[in-house]
Amino acid sequence: MRDLANHIHPVRAISPAAAVADNTPIVSTIVDTAGYSSLAFLIILGQIADTDATFAVTLDHGDDPALADAVAVPDDKLTGTKALAGFKFDDDNKLRKIGYVGSKRYVRLTITPANNTGTAFISAVALLGDSRFAPTPNPPA
């Protein structure tokens, strides 16, 4: 009854990497939701050195595996808001989350910095849930 591990499937969205030190958008892998009924992106923040940087969060979705048909996810297909998932220079070592409740198969997260001339350590995990087939694979594929 308390088992969560066999009902979720974490997917690498944005790998831990060298700090972002400019305003280049950080784009996640494309997440395939096949076999799962829920999706949330967990954004993991490390040290953010710039004193006025902001980071906007957006999601795109579509039915093409390469997201050639990508369009912005409408707000009514999100749980939480893009504003609450966004962050700024003084959010060191915090987490953010945003959920997707749309019907498209493929979803991608983008984090776009503004005024970032320092360094920002950012990674993200896509957490798929409500698997049609439990238990989910361990280790995750």
C-alpha cells in the first residue's frame, strides 16, 4: 500500500553538467509517456552565482517522436504553473516541479535563462507515474 517505487518511472530529462553561464536555453530530452498516465518534471537547482538571473520554464508537446509537431503546452494541461516552476538567482539548492496532464505522447521541458552571466547548476528528472504495467523497471531503462 505504501509502495511508490514500483509505480513510478524516473527518466533523465536534463543531465547534471557543467554550470550554465549564459542565456542559452536548456532543453530536456523528449519524454515518451506511452504506458503512463501522469508526468511531472522535477527541476533540481544547485548553486546560482549570478545576482540578477531569472529562469523561465516552458513545456512543449506533440505526437511526433522527434517533436517535429511541437507546440506549447496550454496552461490548462499543466499542474502547477510555469511561473511557480521558474526560478531566480537566489533559489540556490532548491527544487521546482511542474506536471503535465495533456493527451500528447511526447513532452519536452525548456528552461530559458535571462541576465545570466554567472554560473547556474541545473538538472531535471521526468517522473512518469500511474503505469499501466506494474511493477515498473528497476533499474529504470
